[in-house]
Amino acid sequence: MYDLIIIGAGTAGISAYNEAIKYTQNILIINDGSWDTTCARVGCMPSKLLISSANRMHDIQTAEELALKHNAVIDTSDVMQRVHVLRERFIRATLKGVDQWDSSHKISGKAKFIDPQTIEVNGQSYRAKSFIVAVGSRPNIDETLKQKLKDKFITSNEIFEFSQLPKSLAVIGSGIIAIELAQAMQRLGVQTTMFARSQKVGALTSPILQKLAQEQFSKELNIKFKTLPDEIEIQADKIKINFTENDQTKSIEVEYVLGATGRQSNIDRLGLDQLNSTFKDIKNLPIDKETKQLANLPIFIVGDAAPDAPIQHEAALTGKQVVHNCLNYPEVKPISALIPLAIVFCHPEMAIVGKSFKQLEDQHIEFIRGFVSYENQGRALVLAENSGGIEVYIAKKSGKLLGAELFCSQAEHLAHLLAWMIDADQDIYQILKKPFYHPTLEEGLRTAFKHARRQLDALL
């Protein structure tokens, strides 16, 4: 019997193995598919490579805002070659570590649970005192549409395999992946149309910032809010999409359809219902949010296989820490949690730090909302990046920073500062004593905090 079996070699699984091997050699890691990560192959890294080229091209095309003239041409085959070359570099970096593991610890194959301490892989059974499940996730796929369109229907798993980008694209969805890829495609010369089920774009929950985002992206993208295709069919080498807009039937033709309606956990492939029939409903598995334990079993679920940890840095930390619950089972302890930090790499960027507006409202927490518009913010004007805004959320009773939502240039960096402020458990008065250099985008944070402080002082 093994001390520990890890199922899945993505970010969380790799982190778990690297921690567990410090304490035991009696270990096994099982992986179905390539031994790199979603992040390196079809996630974080290739998407940011594509987005970086797109944003740089946008900077060139809008250079006249800075009194500069330009003459640039997009060759998307060159863009995709760069994506492929650098993606392989990131993949090799991941595999370099995995290749150094003891080969007797690694098995390629599909794992299925037989009982709480037994799995079957490639027709052979393996037993362990405990398990870490880190099987990752996959894009949601409209199977009917996929069957009809075949290779003309793509997801984020396929889009980075193109050697040259198409001339036109329809994107189904308006969430994080949808807005990142749709905007990048449009900026790289792909005529892009988005179909959104709701009146929402990206991850923002603040009504004010969400409205700003919708207005901003609608200037650049053809977004059909509250509209889904009525009919999609192949005609010759094009795809015809019929839809209803303002009570009128309309149609467009595109080369490809990109499905970007979220992701689903691969945990449904493990046969957990063999352990308990109620586990068939994977969206409501009894996973302890603090220990990551499944019910009272020696099974711990981490990474984006779990419903609450889809972000890479959280998966890496949780994968490492959950090892100790496994090795000390049945004595399990809560795993330390990071301040929530989520970033959307659209432009302007979105970010949510700590508690979101919706979370605070849903939990009936009394808070003050400090707001700053970046339309007239000094540094943003200098950069010709003057759009969007930031909200900071301050507890009415304590004055502590609870969270923030951002939609502005360089939100990825500003969000980190805010996360560190929350982690330091600082109140608004302590925060406003810190230096804010002039002229910087950070001065906008000070404006938002001052707006909140005036409201807080008025309550005293």
C-alpha cells in the first residue's frame, strides 16, 4: 500500500508531488495525457502570448493619440509562430522537473476509484492510505454544435494550435476566457462577433464597473448582449449564424465558432459514484473548503478539479499544503488561504481582490464604496489609457479594507498592492498614510480611498 497516490500532474499535482517526496518515497502519481500543465499548454501562458501581441498592435494602431504616426502590418502566421516557440519553452521548463522524478513513481493512464483506498489504472489496482485528486478541468463543449461543425467549432484547447489566424470568428460566451480571446482576435485583425447570454462581460460584479466595461468593450467589439444564435449551419467553407436582434432576424458568416462558456471539472471521470451514489452530482460534492477533504474519506481534492480553486497560484499552494493532511490522515487541519486575487487580462484589465461587491452584498456586510474614475486620472491621461475605474470596499465599523474591483490600465499590478493591504489587515487611515508617488496610476487608489474616508468620517 502506498502512503499517497496523486491523481493528475497539473499545477496542483506537480506541487503536491514535489512536497510529498520530501517525506516519503512510497508514492505514486498518475496522469492521463501530457505531463505538462493546462497553464503552459492551453491556458495562462499561450493566451498571454497572444494577448501581448494583440495589445502591442493596438498600441501601434492608436499611437496617434500620443501624436505618433505608424505603418504596421499584421502577419498572424508570425504571431502564432511566436506563440508556439515560447509556449514550447514554458512546456519544456515544466517537463524538465517532471522528467527528473523517479520513473517508478509515474504512471500514464486513466484512474478510477474502486473503493476509498483503491483505484484502477490500465486494468491494474493500486492501494493507498490517502489520495490527492488534482485532475484539472476542461472547456465546456456544446456537443450538438461540435458534431455539426466538427473542426470548425473550437475551444481554448484548439485555438493556440492555429498556424495562422482566421479572417472571422464568432465567440459564444462573454466571461473571462471569452473576453480575453475575443479582444485579442479583434486586435489581430480577426473580424470577431461575441454572443452573450446575459448583459455581462468578464468577471466584474460591481454594477458601476460592469457598465463601464460593457461600454468600453462595445466600442471595440461587436457584442450581442442577451443574444444567442438561433441557428448555426455550415455553408461551403463558411459558417452561417442566424440570430434575433431588436426583433429582427439577422445573420453573419464566419470561418470558426469559438465556444467559451466556462470550464468543468474532470472529476466526473474518476467514478466517485462508486464510493457513494450521491457523488454523481459533482457540483455538490461534500468537499471541506478548509481541509479539501471529500466527506470523511482519505481523499483530498485540489486545483481546478475543486469548485473553489481554479487559479494557478492557489492551486500550487493548496497542492503543497494538502500533502500534510494526506500523510497525517485521519488528523487533518485547515489549509491556510491566500487573499483572493483574480485578474482578467483584457484591456483595460479587470481584477477582483478580497471580497467582491456581490459577495459583500450577498453576505449582508455593511461597507462603504470608494470610487475613482480613470477617465481624467493624471497618469492615465499621460499614457492615453484613461478609461475605466476602481472601487474599494471599506468596512463601516472597522474601517478595514475588505475588497476591491478594478477596471483600468495596469490593474494586475494595482490589484497586488490591494491584496497585500488586505493581508496586512490595514484600515483606511493607515493606508492613506502610505506614499503615493506623483504622477502614477497608484494615485487613483488614493483618490478612491479618500472618497471612502469622507463617507466614513461622515458616519462618526
